[in-house]
Amino acid sequence: MNRAALINLVRQEDVLSPTLIAAKLNVSMPTVMRVLEDLIEEDLVEYSGFGESTGGRRPVQVKFKGRSYAVLGIDLGGQQMFGAVSDLSGRIQTEIYAEADERDGDTNLERLICLIEDLLKRPRPAHQKIRGIGVGVPSIVRFPEGHVEWAQKLHWRNLALKKILSEHFKTLILVENDVNLAAVGECGFGAGQGIDCLVCLVVGSGTGAGVMINGSLFRGHSNAAGEIGWLLHNELLCGRKFPRLGKPEELLDGPGIRARSFRTLEMLDKRYAEGKLDLDGLFKPSIAAKNPSIRFLDEMLDYLMLALGSICTVLNPSTVILAGDIAPNAKLLTDCLRKRLHGKVPQVPNIVISQLGHRAVAFGAITMVLDATTFNLPPPGV
């Protein structure tokens, strides 16, 4: 725990003195120096001169060596497969997209392996080693086994993805739900830095919520925490079964509907930011009846309000981060949700927009791989 806490502190602060590290982590100086010696040997930190004197000797400084290692982050939850190579400080070195096959799971597995192989072949700084590979999948994922239960878009059922990838690549492999990785990424590098209790709500080709409690990812007892697509939002649903992952997926069924609605949201957001749109008048029944896109957005916002209301009532997060395809349309979306939540929950959380965009899953992979390898020597380099 001291190693993990120390690495994350130095990574976030970049340069610190051992004395300040001991004070911030509330651990002894001998413990700090012992951990620092190990991390220097692993090439994760280095001494970097001296700080300003406060009356005595100038304190020695240690610096995080983020460029020594790289992590591959793969996001399979969007419209395309997305892969990135980043160093441990979050500097993206390479990005690649690949098309997913709409009909065949075996083809998608082959394309994922080819995507990783392509990323590994791309130029990297001299002596930089791969510390691990993190893959975000739009499915409930049994962790740490990395077993994918059902990734509908990729046509994978009961797939031992971590085992398969570990046979191809001799480095640490982590397979996690894509929204969970996005939440971890925002917590480590984005809008959630320094926030202990938050929810990352992703709306795009699918819908889900990543939950961070006391700075740690909460998966639930069967790794299904945050699957808000299954939310029962009215009593009429109690007597039926969802054929396809719940209400949001019915609302967003098909790229045509989704694309048209998000284009409408983008146009409305621009007008709202310019002060040319009134929220009270936008979703009047008379307007919604004439405009299918407005009607769709009204229904989607109501569903998101119900989902957030349930989350806020149970978890009471201080912050909700909106991510996914819906996130760029910031002002209209956040103000609508705040307005609809007001008076319906004990406390309306701070609703903010993702700072990492489509890279959130890749940044989550960096954080999880770094945490997973702090208790052991680094995995074999590639």
C-alpha cells in the first residue's frame, strides 16, 4: 500500500521531497526512503536536484520517471476499436483505430490482436518498456479473471479474453468493463482527480456508470455495479423482460437514431450557450410533438435523471462526470440534468464533463496497470 500510494502521489505531483511525501502520506521517513530505493531501482523515480531551503539544508527532490514505461490502452466500447500507447505520465505516444466486425466475434478477436500487435510495433523512446496492456470491453467482466460475459456489439459470449491475450503477449494483461476503466481514468488523470466519491456516466453506443468509492473502483459482488441500462424506471416494466439490455439501448437503438439525436443536441447546445434557447420552453409537449429529435432528447434526459437520481440517493457522490458521445454538448446537458434533479434528491452533485474524451479508457488502463504492478517487479518488457 505504501508503494502504491507513493507512486501515485509522485506521479500526480511530478516532483516532491521525501519529507513532503512522508507528511502527505503520514508514514515514517525510513519507510519513504526504503520504498524510494526500490522505485529508483525499478526506474520509476529518480533524484532531481534540490528544492528551496526553509532555513536548513536544501531538501533533495525526487521526480517521477513516466517515460521509462508505456501502457497500451484499448477501448472496445465506442463506434470503433481504439488503441493508444501512453507513458505513465499520461503522454499519448500513438493512437490507432480499427473497425469492428458487425457479425462475427472471431473476426473481432483477430482484429483486437492485430491492433495490439500494430501498437507494439510503433516507435517508442529508446529503452522504454511496456508495463502492461489494459482492455476495456462493453460487457460485464469477471475481474481479475478477465472473462467477458456478453459483449453484444462484438459478438462475444463467455469469452476468456485475458487468457487468450496472455497467450499472445508476454506482459501483464488486464481486462475490465470499459466504463469502469473510464471512471478510473478520470480519477487518475481527468475531472475526478482528488475526488474520493464520484460516478462516471457514459452515454453513447451504450450506457453505463463507473463508481469510485473512497478512491477505489466499486464493481459489486458480481462485477455488475453501474449497469444502469437495466434500471427499472417505472412500474410498467415490472411485468416484462428486457430483450436487449434495457431502456437506454432501446432509446439508442441503431446508429442512425443516435447520430441524428446527438447532432440535434449539438445544435441546441450551441444555441443555448449563445443565450438563444430557453430550457423551460424547449421541451414543451407542443414542440416535442412536432420534432422527433426533441422528443427523443426529452425522454433520454428523463431517463438519465432517473438513473442519476437513483445513484445519488444510494451513493451520494460529490461529483458526476458525463462521458461518451453525449459529453461534448456540455452546458445544455448539465443544466438540464441539474434542473430536473433539483428537489428530487437530497443533494444535487456537481455535474461536470469528461476532460479525457475518447481517451478516458486508455488513461484508466494506465492507472490500473501501474497500480497492479506496484507490488511486484515490473513484468517482462516488450
